[in-house]
Amino acid sequence: MLKETFDNRFRGWGEKPPADAVVIHVMRSYGHLLSPSIELLTDYQNKRINWAQFITQFKKEMDNERCKMEMKKIKERSKEVDVYLVCACWNKEKKCHRFILMDMIEKME
């Protein structure tokens, strides 16, 4: 099953994944393929774009074969074991790209 949580150096873990889960840190600081570009992240953090614009731009960034293949691998793996997408965002309003990714992955065929 595909799940999400956060790992924030100041706040600690949200839901800590069990030891047998696959944990994928989809954070820019980890250099992960499925993280937003630094430009997009900075634009959102500095309020140059709003959340709706972030979603649109992030989906455009993910619209390439490498990202699609990575999302497909995650989807297939999540059929076998729990897969957690992890970011440092702890926002209670679910304004983190991991939620966008989860939606995109779940809608993939």
C-alpha cells in the first residue's frame, strides 16, 4: 500500500514506518528524481506562486519518462509491501508534493 509521512529534523517523524516498509525520501535535499526543482520550491516558499500554481508546475516537472517510470516502479512495489513517500514537510493542510505524487501514482494505469 502506498503511504506517506514526514521526517523533519526539528519535529521528528510523523507516522514512523515499520521496519519492513520501503521508505522513499522524495526530498530535494536527498536529490530524489520525484522532488520539485529548487526553483519551483523557492517560488512557492517565497510566495511568488500559490499552492494551485505549485501543483500545476510540479505536475509539468514530473511529466517525463524518467519520472513516470519511477512512479510506476513505486506503484508496483506498493502492491507487495507498504511504501512510504517521505518528505520533511509537516504541514497539516497536506501542502506537500508527496500528496501530489501519491495522487499521481494512484491514478497511473
